[in-house]
Amino acid sequence: MAGKTPSWLVNRAAGEISAFAADVQKGNAPAQWGENARNLAMRCLWISIANLFVAFAVWSIWSVLVVKLPRLGFDYSLSQLFLLVALPALSAVLSRLFYGYGLSALGGRCWTALSTGVLLIPCLGLAYVLRDSQTPYWLMAFLALLCGLGGGSFSSSMLHLADFFPPSQRSWALSLNAGLGNLGIAALQLLTPLALSAGCCWFVFGQPHWWLDESGWSRPLWLQNAPLIWLPFIILAVLLAWFGLQDRNPNNAVFNLKRRGLYNAHVVYLGCLYMGTFGSILGLSFALPLVLSTLFPAYDPLRFVFICPLAAALARPLGAVLADRLGAGPITLWGFVMMSLSALAIFFALPWTQDPAHLMECMTLFVLLFAAAGLGNGALFRMVSTVFVTVRCHELQASDINKVQACAEQEAIQAQILMGAMAAFAGFLLPLLLALMMLMTSSLNSAFLLLSLFYLSCMALTWYRYCRAESPVAC
């Protein structure tokens, strides 16, 4: 913000603000919030949470499957298993950008129902191919990419929901939507292992595999139940979206890469911080069950690994609350400090033995890492709006702060879609990093040392750009 802003930039920004103000006056944006509008907004919020919850569950389903595949006769290498975990995050990068455009084409009600309903395809496909341990790897990889469509629902959900809330209520609503939606990962990792032992659908989808444990005792395992249990929830979410949601002005909801607000350095800075917080939550949530089963083959990590994404989801709203009271910048900064220390502690603690005490130490450190990432991400979510409002005010030196703030928050939501795609890409890279370190060094020490250094760089970026008193955009 140093120097004078070019006149053409000021004029264009002022034009966008005037257009947004006109939408408010016409009723296309919720400037005034009556009782009916509030009830409609809350109904759409809870339906959106339900759809996002199911989408995140399907997105993360491979985190459970890869733990069971090797001992059920699926002859895939460890690097192939890590790739199956990573591929859903890769397809989510593109789907998060595409879904923003699809929302404007079909409207929020239709697009939400469609984007959730399409998840039936990977679920039914997996239920079919998981019956046969000779299924070729390329088919598994293709279905893993289709599961990544669940990750794309985040962008359309946020864009559609934002149009129902006025600026004063929008931040907490979007935080609640994203936070509770993320609980789908923890629910998937908690419920799926229970469903694998139930043979209620064998007459439709075939016989079980037989699991041989360390003591030589075998038991039936219906691996195809992992996707099947989500079919009724997907159908229910589709019906709720179709009959319960309502469309708003599609011009407000469209994700537009041509928006001037998306082309500034803060999108890059904040995107890197998103990769550090939410990207770590995604990547580690997907890869951690496979990591623990590799480090502790005598234990079943699916009995307790859900605690980690649950800790991140619960810490996220706490980070938002602390950001409101203490400032988003300091909370994000201390979140990265805790993440760096946790990753460093994991580095020094490795390698673990098969002692149960080491397993508890492992889980404690990972829970701390996830909780710190959730705390920082909740504060970072609030920081984005603050940064965009501040940038707009500095550029325009406008007298009508309310109009500037309303338009800037619209831009912040658009930027969060782009940052969410960057975080999904980090969720793709992190499992690959773990696999690479396992192949090169036969351990994970180097991976967590690199993560600790990356979190330190994010901490330095947060301090320099958003915490110093001299920073133009201090938060």
C-alpha cells in the first residue's frame, strides 16, 4: 500500500463497490435482515453443513481403505497406497475452482443437490470393485480421483451460503459451515471401521474378505461397506438440498477469476498460510492412518485416529473466537509456533518402538499438531476478511466504510475459494512427501523436520506481514 494507487485502479474498485451497493438496494444482497430472511438463512446454513459433512466424508474415505487393503490380498506397494490417499486431494484442487462457476450456471439449490448426488458414483464404484482383491490399480486410482469431487463442494457451499447473510453475520456463519463440515472426516474414520464388520449388505454386494490378525484368528470383513454406509446419507442430503435450499442472485455467487481483488500479493501470502494450516489438516488426516499402521503394525490405528481431525475441527471455532478478542494475526502466529514445535517433537521422538507407551506419545503429539492447525486456521479465516477490508480502505480512502466493507468481504469469500484450492494441493503434496521420505530413508524423520521448518517460515510470514506494528495490514 505504499505509494499512490493508480487512478484506473481506484475507478474500477469504486465501480465494483457501486455495483454491489446497487444489488443491496434491489434486494439481491441481504443488507436488511428480517425474521423471514433470518429463518431462511439458518435453514440454508444447516442444510449446507449436512451436504458438506457428507462430501468431506466421501472425500476422505481412502484414509480408511488403504489401511485394510494390504492384508486383504490387494497387492499394492506402500508408495501406491500413499498415492491413493493423495489423489482425492489433487482432483479437489480443480473441482473447487470449477464448482464456483457451476454454482452460477445452475443456481445454489440445483448445484448443491447435483454436486452431492454425484458422490453416489464413486461410492457405488468402490462398493463393486472392493469385492475383488485382483482389481487393477488404475481403476482404484480413477475412483480415488472421483472421490475428490467431495472436496470441491466446499467452494460452492461457501459461495452460495454467503449470499444469505449480511456482512455482520457472514463470518461466523461461514466459519460454522466449514468447521462442522470438516467433522465429516472424523465421522468417516470413526464409523467406517464399525461398518466393516457388519454383513447386512452381503446379498447385494458379495461375500466378505477374511482378515487374519497377529494371533492367527480370522474374521470376516466387508470392505465394500465403507462406501455403502454413506449412500443413505448422500440421498438424504440431496433431498434436503433440493427441497430446502433456495436460490439467490447468481451474479453474487459466481466465482470469478477476473475479479481485481484476487490479483494482489495478499492472496499469495494468505494462500501459503492456508496451505500450512488447512493443508496440513487435510494431508495428515488422509495419510495418518497409513502412517500409524506402518509405524505400529501390531495395532489398528482406526480405533483412535479419528481423534486428530476431531481435535482440528473443535479447535477451529476456538481460533475464530480468540481472533475476535485478541487479533487474528497473533493467534495465527502462535498456531504456527505450536505446529512447528509439535512437528519438531515428532522428529526427535522417531522412530517409535512397538511399545504401547510410544503409541500414546505418538497420538498425543499428532493431536497437538492437529489442534494447533485448527486453531490457526480458525483465526486465519477471520484474518482474510480483515486484510481485504483494510486493503480496500487504503486504496480508495472512501468515506462510506460500510459499502467498502461489504464489497471487500465479497472479495474475501472469492479469495478463500482460491486459497482453499491451494490448501487442497497441499493435502495432495503432504502424503507424497511422506511416501518419498519412506522410500529414500525408510523413516519419516526428515518429513517432519521439513514440516517444522515450513511452519517456521509461515510463522515468519505471518509476523512480517500481519503482526508488526509497521505492517500496513496489521491484524
